Amino acid sequence: MELEFTPEQDELRDSVRAVLARECPMSLVRKVVEKGATAEALWAQMAALGWPALTIPEDHGGLGLGMVELAVVVEELGRVDAPGPFLATVTQFVPAVLETAGTEGRERFLSPVAAGECTGTLAIADDGGAADPAAVTTVAEPDGDGFRLRGIKRSVLDPSADELAVIARLPGTSGDDGVGAFAVPGTAVDVEPVEALDGSRPLGHVALEGIHVDGDRVLGAPGPGTAAAVRRALEVATAALAIETVGACQTIFDVTLDYAKQREQFGVPIGSFQAIKHKFADMLIALERARATAYFAALTIAEHDARREVAVSIAKAAAGDCAALLAKEGVQIHGGIGYTWEHDMHLWVRRVRTDALLLGTAANHRARIADLIGL
């Protein structure tokens, strides 16, 4: 297992960073958060550059790259607190289709994504909030050649996407039995917006009130095989969230370090105080730990390594710990200005705090690790 970036991956990082520096300034993020503006222009630029096609196979119009390349892009998006549908579409919907659908389904739903003509998301969590196919309670009743879906999906990222990969189960089943995956048009569902902590990306509850899904929109037939496929897709989505958290935490660290070098007390920069140095040392350790575990998780996915389940949960737990520490210290080291709306710190704090909750908290993933290793 090679943990060094290739020259191509380094070049990808540099090009993505350059584009985002130009196309996604913090003024854009503030317009989305404060004025309800959209990030359509940013998404259009991403589509023109082929970013949505990153991990889609070449047979379906994509670039055919892997999880490590996706991680490189997502970390850069986290650094700039990028709004828009990229995360939901490329790290949730695309892997859900790739893992559950056959060749025809992949062609139908992934080719438009690769062309930048379609957005998507994953709808899995129900009232219990668990992102686990075994915990799904939304019902998929057989109805002619298709199914009729009934239930409410909670905390769906970008719920107004063009397509939703909905996870539901046959009536009367439990666990992995009867779990299926269905592509539902965004125009067919009712969305209740959630007033999310991170205003740069929409969250919502999606109501499925007896929506009929034709047979050609069944991504994965109900059964344990589809449940296993959904878990593999969730590993991609969870690792991507961990990587995005790392990117946002890196910016919190950089901005706070710059401030500590400039802000003076008693005639010297506050960064020269030993107590502040200790804080930065702790922050850097947490940040590098989160980055290392996140990229290791990405690599295990890319190489289909048997350790991927444990690696992904370790990465999400480490990212959650990093988010908690850097959010706290980033605000406190800034002092009073760190609490103001005018300073950008709260925008990154909101992003990392939200990412830490989505698809399982650090505590949730520690419990999952214990289960996976038999404790």
C-alpha cells in the first residue's frame, strides 16, 4: 500500500486549489449563507472542468479515477467552505449508484452526472437517525412492476437534487433482509427544509408519501446483497466527509495561526506565549492525525482492502475529534472577534461541526469500531 501522492495527484490538488481560489472566495459563501444566493455558477464551473465525472467509469462518460483523487478534491473544497451540490452528488449519489445498480442503471443515472446535467443525493436515515441499511424503516411495497415508497428520510444533504438514491425495505423484513435501493426523481418528493447550523449547504427531511417507483428505477433489488452494497457506498461518503472536515480544519488552523502572529498583547504577538504555543501543538497533532487516518481510509477503499470498514470509522472519529478541538481553540484564540458574525471563523466552525454530525458522530464510529473488532 503506497501512501505517497503521485505527481498526477499533486497536480490535481494544485489545479483544484487554483480554481477554487478564483471561483470560490469567502464572499460567495457569505452570499449563500446571508442572502440565500445559489452556487450554480460554481457548480457550472466544476462541471465544465469535469469534476462531477471524477469517479464515474469511462464507459459512462466519466474520468474513471479513484477514491484518493476524490479525497484530494474534497479536501480542497473543505478548505474554502465550498457550497453547492458536489459533496452530495459525487460522494453520496454516485457511489450509491455504482455499488447497487447494474450496467443499464449506471448508464442512465451516471452519464448525466458526468456531463454536469444532473445532481443527486443519498436518502438513508429515518427517524432513528442511523445511517445504516439495517436500521431503515422506510417501506417499499411491491406495486405492479415497481414499488411504492412510504416513509420520511431525515437530514438529507441537498434534498432538492435532481435524483435521490432512496434506501427502503420490503414490508415485514428486518436487518439486511429486504433492503433495496431506488432512484426517485427530486420533483416527486416533498421536502421540509431544516434550519441547519451550516447555512452554506441545504439539509432537509424528505417525505415519501406513497410514491410509485417504476421497475427501471430500482437500483438494487431488495435483499442482503443490496444492503452490503449500500454499506460500501456509505464508506465512500463517510470517508469524504472526514476528508472535507480535514480541509476546513486546516483553514481554521491557518487563519488562527496568522492571527496569533499579528495580534499583540503586552507589546508582543500572542503566538509567542507558551500557553498559545501548546494550543497550536495540540491542534496540529489532531489535524495531522485526522488527515493521515482519512487518507488511509481513502486508500483502503481505492484498493478494496479488507480493513476499509474499520479504517473509515477511525477516520470519521478522528475527524470529529479534530473538528471539536479546532472549532473551540480557533474561536477562543481569536478572542472577541472570533465570536462576531463579521469574521469568517464561524463559517468554518459551522461546516466542521455539521460534518462531525452527518453519517455518524465520533462516538457512533467508536462504537462501530468496537463491534467490528469484536469488543
